[in-house]
Amino acid sequence: MSSPEVYQLAIGTPITCHAFNKDRTQLAVSPNSNDVEIYQKGRTGQWELLHTLAKHDRMVTGIDWAPNTNRLVTCSQDRNAYVWDWDGKKWEPNLCLLRINRAATFVQWSPKEDKFAVASGARLISVCYFEQENNWWVSKHIKKPIRSTITSIAWHPDNMLLAAGSTDMKARVFSAYIKGVDSPRTYPLWGEKLPFNTLCGEFGSEGGGWVHSVGFSPSGDSVAWVSHDSTLSIAHGRDSVPVEVPTGGLPLVSMIWTSETSIVAVGHDCTPFLFALRGQQWEVIGKLDQGQKKAAASSSAFKMFQQMDSRAQQQNNEVELNTTHQNTITCVRAYAGSPDHVTKFSTSGVDGKLVIWDLLSSGMAGLSI
Amino acid sequence: MAHRKVNVDQYADEDIFVDENQTAQGSTAVSAQTEADVDARAGEVRNYLSRGDTPAAVIKALENPPAGREVTAVKDKNTATVMSALAAARSTDILAIVKSLDSKQTDVLMKYIYRGMASPELYNAAVLLAWHEKTVEVAGLGSIVRVLTDRRTV
């Protein structure tokens, strides 16, 4: 097993979220503050701070980097979203009118990069697009039937449908069709007539548990979500009954599809989990971080007095986990490969680490996924 | 602290908060049928126990639990049934019984373990702790997390 690439970007500060540019030479992170930091991979292989984008005045909750247009979009608890354009010298912010009265929680570019969607605590999703005549990013609201904060959104690969997870325990699929931006089309699995805000599926789990993260499969035929009841659920089309995969661990908070039949999810267990469709059944395949046994911390009385003597420590407060991440992982993104065959993925978490994992060599290579 | 008592939702121009718990998915309706089911199950569990078939009694007791906010009396009765089955098991048999359950059943079992521990005056916490230990061993911490999030309380 080749070990993952580990970068300690922030010390003592969580990384709220991260996003890479297209060629993975630059990285945007939110260090749990109102700044967005842009890093460049230096010659030494370490990430060097290049720019700090200070425009938001509350914590930045979401970042997404459009690979082809090379635009950044950020959203924050100050209820604003900015689209950042690189003009060759610096990042130029453009405010987008979200028209929300609660914090923005998540943002994602559509696959064609002509729209983006912002989730918020105002029980709505702002779907934003560029209006040529006004030279301005404007938004349309998806409101019904959302009853609580939207925590996560994901675009269908076809640029039109939108999946959203919410704290009202539901995952939903909406049409985000914008006249003049999209050409109308239909989906056999999700619906025929799809004007803006059409509900194309509403799924809840029996047990409940608010939804942390959603994702469309590479084909767009299935939607999966992870919720606070430590469960991964997958639905195939609007009228399907979701498949539920309960795990034996703590709740998962972020997920990506790594192929049409496999999912990587991360969360409070500090290690990525691999799920896969085997035969007809979705299963937990295992942890992708097998962990290394650290030298066993001796808790003998001798050791304690030795520490008191040599380091003036009353007790050993440093708890080190066997996993690479030392705290909750809050964000997972595809790093290399194509959407239907992700070979590497990146994670960031509360421990301030950014880790790049190789899916193939992470001890699961022997499994046919 | 007066502002803490202000219901901020009434100043919002959006629709106000609606309590959906009564109609929450999976909650049991109050009806004679529910009560009859619970009574019948109690009888069957008693039968299994008198024959000494504790594993079957536990599995039967965990079937189709009444849940929700409305059916307190029925829930109490069903809890007593589950507890009688759990208390009957020898401590050496617990692991084997838990291993024979599927993931849905272990989740229900965990809910009843916590329900029982909430009334220490009625149920023996030492027995429940033994069950708790084995259930976590088999089903992991996830089963506890699901007790915490599940709105279908038993």
C-alpha cells in the first residue's frame, strides 16, 4: 500500500472545505475563517500560500473551482456568494445576488460552468446564472417543498437537474432548468416536463437523520446521500425505494461517487470508507485507511513519573489516532481520473490536513469494484 | 433575557414552523389493532420463554415495534415484553443471539436497551449493560448513532 500524500496546511485550525484547479497545481481552502487561501504547489512539493481572498466578512462555508473557465465561486455565512475571475494579476470578485436571509452553506458549479447553485439556511437553493444584458450574476430560488436548511447540493452531469440534501431528513432532486441557458430535455428516470423548481424525487430514510452530503452517480441515473444516522442511501430514479446501507461507524459527512458502482464517504471516523455494488447489493467494503499502529503509549506509573520529570507534564494529553487524519474529515473530492473512474481523491478535515489518496493502491486494489 | 422568549419565526415572512412529528414517517397510529398486536406478541414471547427458547423470544419481541409520540401506553407494554425476553437470556448466550440478528433488528434492540436504561427502577441495568456491550461489539457505534437520530422512539 502506497501511503497517501499528507499536507498539514493549517495548524490548530480546521479546513472547512477545499477545491483544486483543473491541473491540480493550485488549491483553494477555507481555513475556518472569512478568508479564502489560494495555495500553489511549490518546487519542494509543498503548498505555498499565493493569495488570500478577503472579501467575505463571515466564515466561508463553500468553495468550488470551475476547471475550464478557471473561475472560483465562494459562499459564506455572511449570506453572499462571490464569483472570482483571474485577470492575470489578481482574483477579481463579483458579487452574486443570492437574496437569502440566512447563511449560505454550500456551493457548486454546474458541469457546464454556466450556472452554480448555493445552498442556504433560508430553506431554499439559489440557482445563479450570468445575465448578459445586466453583466451580473443573478439567481432564481428553488423553495418548495424544502422545510429546513439545505446542507449539500450536487449537479446532474447533464447540467439541468440538481440534488439537494436537507436537515429536514430528506434528499430531493429538482429541476434547475433556466430558460435561455439550458435547452429543454427529458429524463426517463427523473421526469418528462421539467420547468424550474419541478420536484423530480423526494427520498427520506425510515429512521431519519439529517442529510450531510448528496451526489449524482456519473451517469446521473442514481443519487446517493449520507445522513447523520450513519447510513448511506441510494435511489435510482424518482419512484424508486432507496437502498439503505447502515454502517457500524460514526456518521458520514461527505461523499463522492468514484464509479457507477462505488462510493467513497468520509466523516467522524477520520478515515474514508469505500462502498460498492456487489451483485445486486450495496455493501460497505471497508476502510481505505488501514492505519498504522503507533508505538503503544505506555501508561505505566513509571512512564507517568518520567514524563512529569522530563516534560513537566501532569498527564499525557496528546492522543494520537492510528489514522492519517487526526480528526473528523469534512470534505472529499475527486482528484484524478474521470468521473466514472476516479483513481485518486482528496480529503480535508478538522485536523487541518489535506490528504490525497490513491484509490487503487489503498489496500483495496485486490477488490473488483 | 426577554428576547430569548421571542418567537422569531412569527416575524419571518415565510410560513411558520409546523410540528411534523405526529405524522413522522413510521410512527404508529393509535388503534385497537396496535394494542391487540402488542398483546398477542407478549403472549407469544411468554410461550417461547416458558419453553426455554430465549433466542426465538428475543427475535419475536423485537418484531414490528410500536413507535412515535402518541402510543405511550402501548410502547410501555411492548418495552416490558422486550425486557422480559432480554432478562431471560443467560449472559453467555447474549453474543450468539445478537449475532443471529440482522442490522434492522440490532437497531431495534439497541433502541430498547436505551429505553430500558431510561427506567432503572423497572429494569435491571446490569442485564442491559451486558446486552449493550455485545450489541456494540456486533453492530458497531453506528447502532448507537441510529438510536440518537431515530425519531421513531420506542
